[in-house]
Amino acid sequence: MNRKFLLGALLICACGQTLAGELPSETLESSHISAQILEKDVSVSTIQQLFKNAFMKTSLDSDGDLWVEVENNFKVMIHVDSSRKLIQYRLAFGFKKAGLDTKKLILVNKMNDNVIMARFSIPESNSSTLVVDYFLPFEEAIPSFQIVSAIRLLTGVSTRALRNYDKEDLLK
């Protein structure tokens, strides 16, 4: 038998769970933070319970999107797109000045050129807002830890990007 197989089998026995172990959405516990969530179980309510288990404040809006409050009073909107098998994380920041101008577009383009992990945009419908989003795929299954850690990574990447690239002090 191959050594990697034996080591993997020992780790599974020691951890008491398989890598493909099912995590019922009704009974999530903080001890399951490293468990996998099967594609069929990925939902707003499952994700909300993960964040509650991570001691983060959550709420639902009228559209059924999840809002999670993280460090520095950031609120991140989370939307589950089941048809495309994506979890969308979205942050919004306000610009000091309304209206679309060249400086805002230069800032957004510079961040998109230099920052990995996040996409920066200015919605056509609201040019006084900078939107930062990230999409996490969940085909077949996804580790619950990855869902929680992605929000922290996104907020960290976003704040560093704004600090490093908003030299004209365009954002509130």
C-alpha cells in the first residue's frame, strides 16, 4: 500500500470525519467548521449558521440576501447563486463626490490591475458607490472553513487596496 494512502486513512480516522462527510444544514455546530458542505446543502440559511458559529452578527434582507457584520463594522452582503453554483460576497464603499469622473475610473482600473481576489466596479445605476465583490464556486462540495475565511480575506484585501490606491482620497 502506498504511504500517502495510509497517512490519509490515519488522518481521517484521527479526525473522525471523511473529506466528503455530509453536514446537515439544520444541525451545524462550531466543531464542524472544517467539514464539507455538499452542493445540495449550500443555502443562505446554512451559510448564516456558519457565520453565527464563528460569532459574527448576521441578518437577512427582504431579497433573502445574507448580511454579515465583520471587523471594523463592515457589512458584507452574501448571495447564493444556486444555478451557477457561486457564493457572491459584496462590499460597498461611498465616494465623497457624486457623479462619475475620470479619477474614480482610474482608481477602479488601478485596483483591478493590481489586486488579486476582488473585483472593483462602479455600478451604472449608482456612480457614488464603489462595489467590491468576490465569487466563490461550490460545485459538488465546499469546506465550511473556506466560506467563513473568504469573508475575512475579502475585507482585508479590500481595505488594503483602498489604503494603497486611493491616493486622491476619493472614498468616504
